[in-house]
Amino acid sequence: MGKKVVTLAYGCQMSERDAGTLTEITRQLGYTSSDELQTADLVIVNTCCVRESAENKILGKIGELKKLKEKNPNLKIAISGCMVQQPGALERLQKRAPHVDIWAGTHNLHDFSVLLERAEQGGKVAEVWQEPKKAIESTPLAEKGKLQANVNIMYGCDNFCSYCIVPHVRGRERSRHPEEIIQEINYLVANGCREVTLLGQNVNSYGKEFSPAYDFADLLRDVDQIPHLLRIRYITSHPKDLSDKLIETVAQGEKLCEHFHLPIQSGSNFILERMNRKYTREYYLSRVERIRRLLPQASLTTDIIVGFPGESEEDFEQTLAMMDSVHYSQAFTFMYSKRSGTLAANMEDQIPLDVKKRRLQRLMSEQNQKSLEWRQQMIGKTYEVLVEGPSKTNPQRLTGRTRGNELVVFSGNPEIIGSLVNVRIVEAGSWTLVGDIERP
Ligand code: 5AD
Ligand code: SF4
């Protein structure tokens, strides 16, 4: 019997993709991927440090693994990713979790096989590079029959939003060459993939180092030509870099989904400036207007932080007002979390926890109402849906997503999994939509 690896992924899609890379590296060394911790020979925890709550959850998990190791002393434990990459974090973590065998940062994940081989010979291994040393590469992951895949188009971030740890743990922006990206997508499609999500911390600044010029809209236009691929999504777009050319490209594209994830973070110009977001609420609204003019059906989603240092009731009201004017189909809402090493961590006027909680509650309940209204206006209309598989809540039915990324449940023959169908929406539930397939 070969050895078994369990990979636990925390954090964003980039982190999830990294976890996939780690699993693939171990597969090439003879490991089989598994979900069962009790029988694992290797457990990899790929971490996130975007908020304190994420870190606490992961620290709890690492603590639990200690018991597992006591039962099975041959078990190897590897902790990798953003949390480990934070300046000064490694020593602190090593002290706290001496039962861990391998520590790796974000920049040396591609060398994981070397670390694992060293750990298998006995002894502890810890390696965190301060900067990425290798040319950009990607380990292609093609699980046969997997309909959806995430593809890195760039790494890192140059924006330094004052609350955000990402530039400190993922380095400066580096774009992958378009030929390499297209080659990876062709490989995925040959293995059954029908939908790709192009990943970057700020996809709108893709290719800014390229000469001759080739930007994100150019990449989208080229990926749109790939045969047998049905859909293209991408995240995340920084509003300051959302060009007219990009919106026009999405409008003209065949497979480019009309969904814009545009994190606003705050609706107050005062707070946006302190966050170093480099746009105003007026500019943001002008971008939304441009999208709605060209693509009236487009879905907009966002990220919002409440309780950023210095946020007054009035600033918060402006965030609520913004939510009202934009009509997001979905919003991911967070309480500000102090991240050591970022500018905002040293700002005065930190907001007390009870105020943050109250604001978050209010924001969430308003957004739930807005999301429901968004789904209700879809009733009676027909949408193109990519059929993903049986519904998790009711396996007798099928589920899939609209181009706007709304989840729909409907009845149909499982043979249509992986194809596009037209679904007429008949009901809007609190989280999903219910529809009927329209016969051609
Ligand atoms: N506190 C709270 N939320 C944060 N985010 C990033 N950093 C922080 C922080 N320090 C949120 C932002 C970002 C999303 C991925 O996480 O809204 O868009
Ligand atoms: Fe992703 Fe940021 Fe979390 Fe790293 S810290 S996993 S980049 S969300």
C-alpha cells in the first residue's frame, strides 16, 4: 500500500491552488490523496493569515494534529503558506508547535519534494525564502473529469492596502506568460475541464511588465478562443484598474462570464483613503455604471470591511448607502482584523470589538435582504447554466451556476452534467434559485 496524504486548505483560491500543487507534488512521490486523518502518513496544512480568526482556526487544527502524532509517531506534519511566510512568524510557530516536521513559506512551495524527502529521513525541516527565487512556474493539476479548475495568471500584489498582509506574504506582482497559461488551460480542457477561473490578487494589472504591451483584456480575448472550454471567470479585480477595454472585452466575449467581483471595502472616501485603495466612491460608482450600461444583466459581488480604524457611524452609513446603490448579488463582509506589519495596525482610533460586531450584523442583514431581492428579480427569466452535478441537499436534483455565478437547482437527466442548458427560474430561496430546464 502506498502512503496517504491529507491536505487541508485554508484561505483564498490562490491558497487552495497552492494546496493542490502540494498534493500533486506528493502524488508524484507516490502518495495517494485521502480525507482520513486517522490513517494518514502525511498531513499538509496550507495556511492563511488574512484575518486573526483564520489564524486561530488553523492554530487549533495544528494543536489537534499533536494528538494524532502521539498515536502515530510515524506521521509527518507539514505547515505551509501565508501564515508561515509572515515576517518573524516561523520562530514563534516552531516554539508553539514543536510536533511539526516541515515548515514552508509561500515562495518555496515548488521545492516541497526536497523538504519532504529530508523530513522522511528523520529530523525537522524549516525553509522560508524571503523572496521568490525561481522563474514563475506552475504544476498543472488535471483531475480527470473535474469540470472546474483554478489557473494562476499572476502571483503577488503591489497595492499595499493598509489593512492587508498579502503583499507581505506573497511578494511583488509577477505575471505568467500568456502562452504558458493557455497551454495549461488546453491541458485542463483535454482532461475534461469546462470552466476555468483565472486567479490573481489583482488580475486587472496583469502583464503590466510586458513589452510589447499585452494586458488582462488581451489574455481574456485569447483564452476565449480555446476550443471546448465553456466558461471563463476571474478574480480578483481591483476597482482602480478596471478598464473600459476589459468591460468591452467581457461584453464581446463568448465564454467570458458577466460577473464582476469588485471589492469596495468601504463606501466612505475618508476610509478609502486611509485604506490606500486609490479610488473614491464616485469613481467606483462610475465603473459600476459603465458595467451596467454595457451589460445590464451582469452580477456584481464585493468584499466589505467594517470597523477599519477611524470608521465613524457616518462612514459606516456611507458603506450601507453604497450597498444600496450598487445592488450586489452577494457580498463577503468582514470585521477589520489587525495584522502586524501592516500600516493600519499602527493607526490610532482602533474600533472596539462590540462596535465592529454590531456593524457587521447590520451589514449582513441588509445584504441578505439585497441578495434575496436580486434573486427574486431573476424569477421568470431564463439563464444559461453549466450543469455541475447532483445537488448537495437533494441528490435527486441537479445543480449548476448561471453566468453571473448564481447557484440554481433543477431536475434533469444526469447525462447533461458538464453541458450548458437553459433554465427558467421559478423560485428564489434564501440561498439558491430553483428552476426548470427549458426544452430546446
Ligand atoms: N481585516 C479584515 N478583512 C480583511 N481583508 C483583507 N485583509 C483584512 C483585514 N486585515 C478582506 C478584504 C479582502 C478579502 C479577501 O479579505 O475585504 O478583499
Ligand atoms: Fe489568500 Fe491572503 Fe489568506 Fe494568503 S493571507 S491565503 S493570500 S487570503
